[in-house]
Amino acid sequence: MGILSWLILGGLAGWLASKVTGNDPRMGVGANIIVGIIGAFIGGFIANNLFNVSGVTEFSLQSFLVAFGGSIVLLLIVNAVTGKK
């Protein structure tokens, strides 16, 4: 995947995860992209180790779902550590 694909996939996954976890009012475009990209790494690690599924390898629905799931995990951990709801 190219850098533009990472930015688009990360931005969408981070934005939707921030909507689900209630973090959207505090986050901007840049934070959503960063959360989505880090979430893709977390989701890929979880998918590979627990479910034996390849992580984010191409611009596809599976890659988006892996990044979205990892982004939710990341934001839930951040919320637990910072004490924000």
C-alpha cells in the first residue's frame, strides 16, 4: 500500500472509531489519521496472532475492518488511561 492509501484508510478507520468511542469532538483530522494508522498495526497484530488472518496488506474491506477494530482498541485503552469517557 502506498502512503496515500495509508492516509485514507487510517483517516476513515480513525474517524469511525472516534465516533464509536465518543472521542470525535476532541479529535481533528490529523489525530484521526494517526489513530487509524496505529490502529492498523494493533489490529494487524491481533488479527494475525489470534485469528491467523493477515493484517492490513491492501486497500480492501478486510484491511479496513482490521484497522477499524485496532483503532477502537487503541481509543478504549487511551480512554481508560486518561479517565475520559
